[in-house]
Amino acid sequence: MNTVIAGITYRALLGRRRIWMLILLPLVLFALAGLLRIVGADDERTTILLMQHFAIGTMLPLLGLIIGTGVIAPEIDDGTILHLLSKPISRPVITQTKFLVAVSLLVLFAALPTYVTGSLLIGNEGGVAAGFAVGALAGGIAYAGVFLLLGVVTRHAVTIGVTYALVWEGAVGNFVPGARRFSIQQWAKSIADQFSDSLALKADVTLGFALPALMLVTVIGVVWAGLRLGRFSLAGDE
Amino acid sequence: MNQTAALPSPVAQGGGMPPAVIELGQASRFYGNVVAVNDITMTVGPGVTGLLGPNGAGKSTLLHMMAGFLAPSNGSVTLDGRPIWRNHEIYRSIGLVPEREGVYGFLTGWQFVLSSAKLHKLPNPEDAALKALATVEMEAAKDRKVETYSKGMRQRVKVAAALVHNPRVLLLDEPFNGMDPRQRLHLMDLIRTMGAAGRTILFSSHILEEVERVAQQIEVLVAGRHAASGDFREIRRRMTDRPHLFNIRSSDDRRLAAALIADGSSGAVALTPGGLEVQAVDFRRFTWLLPRVARDIGVRVWQVAPADEDLESVFSYLITRSGQ
């Protein structure tokens, strides 16, 4: 962890228009919750549907993508990363710092709003709010690691990330149950299920698979990103 | 603040640092089948070295290898015997000024240079940042955001960030590009001062005049090959002494041709529909001779134009010579 790198990264992500992208999705979540409240559909079952499909199913992967790639990919694109790389700091320290910044922002913009929304709708009923908050945290950590790696290895991180989140986790996951085993979103749901005793929430992937899988992809993402940044090359003038 | 600027800055002076030597041993870099830099052996020591060559000659590739941002495909690139690639500790001794903007626009100049000092974990980052900003005379604008700076100011703040830890080696990629003449002169002065203080400085450029004015040592790169090496007088002499090609139009091309061929300074004379094409072997003698010969035989010369004065042909001459 390097505080100077963290400071620059926070400013790059929060100091510009990008912050509206980060605020927008939690605002939509609050708005949907408010709507449910108004039409009187603020029961446990509907809350779980909202959490499952929007909080963890849409907001979390999108924020994971924006934040996970956002902590490093723009700097690689415009060359400002050289400012950090031409210093006597080991490259894994740089990627680890970026990872921690991404996780902290996902707590702030995804896990926390998830908890607040759940509590506003049904309080502590069935541990749903806390469950999904912890699920969002665990999923956010994994997304941060995976998308950080993506931001380091390819210039097309956002395209690939969107394709993964929408096509694989979304469409394929909906129709092919087997694909759900390899979906961060589903792993996050398994964690949520573990913390909640609600009968309306049923995970597709066992915790015994989800938890090691979450840890594994996170570690692979962060370690590989560090190794890859260690071999960072500039193109020549050709 | 202004008083510090008036004093010679210790950053610019170098302060009696041990000499640093960058060595390239048969270094090459390929991209697939394309050879960007071919078998280069070169030693860059204290003082200012100019890396000269036309665009696309491989200057950036070479500089990136020296800065640790490109692995040599073959051969070695070292600083004082230590490999540069994948060695982040090397940046204690190297300051890099990249060609691309590479500055966080949302930071002020002060924050940018200070962040550099802190990333180097200097004992007193504020002092170091102030000194570096004074060296490039950017104290007045230090509290403005970098995105409001002109190209020259950005360049200077990049130099300040690269100098903040008082490195023994400073690498600059096309540092004068896009600067106005005044900024250019200022940076040239700064580079000369730092070189005179014993720092090892290498900068790339495709403009001979730029390199001549700043560098004692010049390394010429053409099409990825090390075409020439020496001090600027040597390079200049080799560039002037090559055979020159002139297009001449006159009132009587045929008579002028006969008179010119009679003298040894012309290697070949050809009559073309557009006039005379003369290959001058001895540049000085030829330029002295032409007006006299024309006057003596009563031929009026309308036009004398060098046919191969562009830098590319000068460079390609150097490369054919070094290939022999």
C-alpha cells in the first residue's frame, strides 16, 4: 500500500465526471426501493428480487467494471502510469494499492447502498440486508481483482468486461444453469444466502464452491496484475 | 521564492555525483519480424549525449530500453553494470522525461512534483520539490493545475519531476518537441548546465541543429542501426563532406557542363531536360568554383538547387558509409 499512489488514484476516479457514473447506479437502486415502498411491494420476497437482480445482478458488476478498470486502465492509456512506474517502487505494490482503492470504492458505492436499501425496505428481516451487503462486498472484491487484471493486460478491458458481465453472467447464466458456477455474481449470492435465513433466497452455487472460487480469482487477479505490470513495455516509435 | 531561483540550484549542479555509465552491448529489439533496433553497442557516459535520427529510426525504442520500459530482444542494456529491465531500484539513479504528455492534468504542478519526491521516499520531499521547480523556473505557476499549462510548461514540470531525486542519469525523449523558441533555449541551457556538472544525460531528437547546440557527443541512429558516433564537429564534417547533388539551370547548360567537368571538384555531370545535374565531390571547392567558371565562359546561371539536402538523404548517406 502506497498512500501517494492511493491519493492520486482516488483523485483520478472521484475528482472528475466519472464520480457521477459511480453515484448514478446507487441512486437508481434507491429510486427503485422508493418505488416499491410507494406501491406497497416492500415485502421480503420483492426485496430479495431487487437485491438479486439489480443490486448484485446489475449494479455490482457494472461498478466493479467501472472502478476495477478505472483505477489503472486510463493511466495506461494516456501514459501517465509512467510517473508511477519510473520510481523505485515494486510493481506489485502499485497494483495492490490500486486494488485496495477499488475495493474501498466498491464498499462505498455498492456494498453500503445495498445494505441501506435492504434495511430501508424490510429492516433486519431474515438477515437479507446484511446478507446481500456482505455478498456485495465479497463479489466486489473479486470483481476488483479480475477487472484490475483486465485493465492491465488489455486495452479492451471495458469491452471484454461488459461482455463477461452481460453475456456470460447475464444471458448465458440465465439459460444455462451450469454457467452459474463460474459467475462472480452467483458466488456473491451464495455468500448472501449464507448470512440470510430467508426461505425466498436460494443460491445456485454452494458456499463450499463459491468461497474458494472468490478467493482464488481475487488472488490470481491481483498477483497476475502485479507480475504483468512488472513487464510493462512501451511501444517504440514504429 | 524568487531569491532561490536566482541562486544556482544544487539540483542543476549535480553536486559532485559519481559518474554513471549506460552500456548497450549488441542490443537489438524486434517486433515480430520487424527489427526496430539492430545490434547496437554504445556507451553513454557523463555529459550530454544527443541521440539523432529521422522519425522511425528507432530512437524511442532505444531510449525505452535505456529507461527500463522495453526488454532488449538480444544483447544487454545496463547502468553501471546492473541490468535496467525489470529492476525498479534502478530508478533511484534514473530520471525519465517521456515524450507523451504523461502528466496528471488534475494535479497542480506542485502536487505533481511533490508526488514524485514522495514516491522516491525522499527524506524532505517538500524541499526537493521546491528546488526542482526552481531549477526549471516554474515556481510562479506551481499552484496552477497542469491541464492549464502550455506544452512548454508541461515539459518543464516533467523535467522537474524527473530531477527531484537528483538522479545521476537523465533521459529525455524528444524534449524540445512543441516548445516555443524561448522555452527551447531555456531547456537547452538547463541540459547543458546539468551535463557540465557531471550528470549523464541522453536526449533524442530528429533535428541536427538542436542536437548540435546541446550535446558534446552525438549518436546517429538510422533505420534501427548505429550509423555514426562522435562529437558534433565530426558528425557535421561527415555530413558536409559527402558527395552533393545539385540541379543547375543556366543560359547554356552544355557549355557550363563542359567547363565544370574540366575541374576535379565535379564527379559527374548530366544533361537533363530540366537542366544540369552535377555531382560535387568536393563541396567547398565546387561552390567556390561554379560562379567563377560561369563568369569566365560568359554563361548566366539562373538557378542552383541542392537536390539531396533533406535530412533523410544525409542520414542515408551516413548509413551506407557505416555499412561499408
